[in-house]
Amino acid sequence: MYEINQNIPLSPIDYIFTGEGSQPITFAFYYPEKQDEKKLRNSLEESLKYFTVLKSRLKIISVTDSVFDITDDGLIFKVQHIDSAFDRKDNITKYISPVKTSERNPLTKVTLTHTQNGSVLAISISHALVDGFSYFHFLSSWARISKGERFIPPHIDRDLFSGIIHKSEKEITKENLLLNCGLFYGHRRDDTKTAANERLFIPADKIKEISERARNKNILLTENDVITGILWKKYLADWTKNDSSPETYLSFPFDFRRVLNGFPKKYFGCAVCFGTAKLSLKELLEKPEEDIAFHVKNSVSKIKNDYITNSINTLENFRNQKGRNEFEKLHLRHPENGIIITNISRLPVRELNFGNGAPTDVLTYAEVLRSAAILPAEGGVEILAASPKL
């Protein structure tokens, strides 16, 4: 367990999500029944005895190093009242301002908003502190603690990365970063808040139809393969239509807890690496959706133990050679001809019951352009895409 005023080193992966353009993980959950502020505060205080690292601010130590400085003002809990009713078309910033992963800012914000028709509980946490798995591990644990139920304590020791890291004097190039980490190294990130958000519904029947066409070709696809293939074809064909480049790139995050040998399954932190896939614009336009989905499947299958450890080491040596500020030049997807797709359609929303029912609607934050999030929806999935303003 970490203590107040303790400094926790960042892992090599954490540095990707620091500085400008490092989008935090931010959701808002709507409850038709009014939530009990006192109960939430008390159970949150108890939860933070186990998830202390959430009470952090980023502290710069040197040209290469930063730490999480655990402090009482590293987490903000705010309560507000608004005269309007919740509407799923609301912008999430009505309920919370996302955290910034830069020095002197709290890395966790919690806002409880009482509306005319219930309550909205919004939580924004720095992506350097958590990935999607850890974000919901914390929230579901908080909900269980509020009801006096058992929960699974987190594994929060970041020192476990020291056994993976091997120092190298070989210069890390942009080619290394793409090949080893699935990251694009270029200009400084400056593309936040320049996206036009749009929603798209993909019915389950369409997903099933493409899967069946693939089976007729002796190809077995997951639902995620199919949805990702649909989005790659749809959005990149549109976003690159006036671009002279013949290549399009798909990027996707991969939770490596279930793959990396000896890595704790309940690690609380950011445990993602990134995969990429490439198709020419011509191929993207001409290939059927099931063939594009199969290309996605093959790209995911390449992420194994060696790829993950190589990625971690490449990031560590890049930081030691170039300094932490250079991470602001790393992009999770190709800046001009790419898309990053995250599947959050299996959100454990039902587990976020603090005693008077689970949330009935969810808002998410997507302001970095050329991204798409796959969300749960009745009879299919809903897509929240952040399209470039062409």
C-alpha cells in the first residue's frame, strides 16, 4: 500500500500518457435514482486505502524522469446541482472537466451531479495511472465497498517492470517505435479538441452476416474483429479520400495482463501495448469486410510475450535517450491516415451499483481526432467516432 507524500516512479508505458494530447479515461454514469453523497464519500475514502495511487499529481524530477506524487489534493471530489435533466446527447463536459496529466494537476477527478431526473457520477483518471481494466476495477471495488461486499484488492507495485527492462545503447528510431511499439513518432501532439464527434449504430444482424460470410471462407472471426474491420473500412476510406498517401493504418490497444508471462492479472495501472495493421487505400476500398476483419485478426495474433517485452524496453530506452518531453511526439495512430479503435462494449456497468441500482446510461470522452470507441447498445453496438474536420 502506498502512503501520502510517497513518490512512485512511472512505468515506461505510463510516459506515453503524459503531457499534451494525453487523453485521460473519462466516463459519466447516469442513475435514475439520486445517489447518496455521504455514502459515496465515505466508501470512496475507504476504497482509497487500497487504491492510494489515485491520489496523485505528476511531479517532474529530471529531464528523463517523473513520479506520481501521492498527496491529499491529488484527487478531487466535487458535488454540483443543475436545473436540467440528464440527456444522453449531453456533452460529458457538462458533468466533468477531464484531468490533465501535467505537473501540479490532480490526476483523478470525481464529480457527482444531481439533475432533475437523477444523478450523474463522472470520473476522470489520468491514463498514466490506469487503463480501462484498472479504471473499472477501481469503480467496481468502490461500489462493492459501499455495500459492504468483498472485492479483489489491486496489485499496485510498479517495481515489477524492473525485471523486464534491459538497458541498450542502440539508438531508438521512429522505425523502432513503429515496429516494436505500434507508435508513430513525429510532430508534437496538438490535436486535442479538434474533432467532430459522431455516433454510428451497427446492428447485430450486420455483424452476424459478415461473420457468416467469413465462415463460408473457412475463416473464424470474433465480433471485435468484425466491428473493427467495418470501422477501418468506413472511416479511413472517407478520411483519406483527398490524401495522396496510398497507405491506411489501424491501431488498437491490447491489454497484456493475460499474455505477458508472470505479469499479475490484477495489476493496477496501465498495462497496454499497441498493435498496428496496414492496408493500401485501394485494398481497403476493394476488399470485402470479412477479409479486412481477417487482417485485423492476424494483426492481433502477433502480440505475444516477445512483442510486449520488446515494446516496454523500446519505450524505456527511448526515454533515457531522448527525455520525457519527447513522449509528446508519440501518436497512438498515424496522424494523417490512421484510426485507433477501442472496444469498450463489454463495460461492467451492472457492477457499478452503489446500493440503489446500476446506471442506465453512459457518456464517454472522445476529443482526440481519428479515434473510435465501440460502446454497448441494444441490438448491436454504438460507435462514438472523433472525426477530423475535413
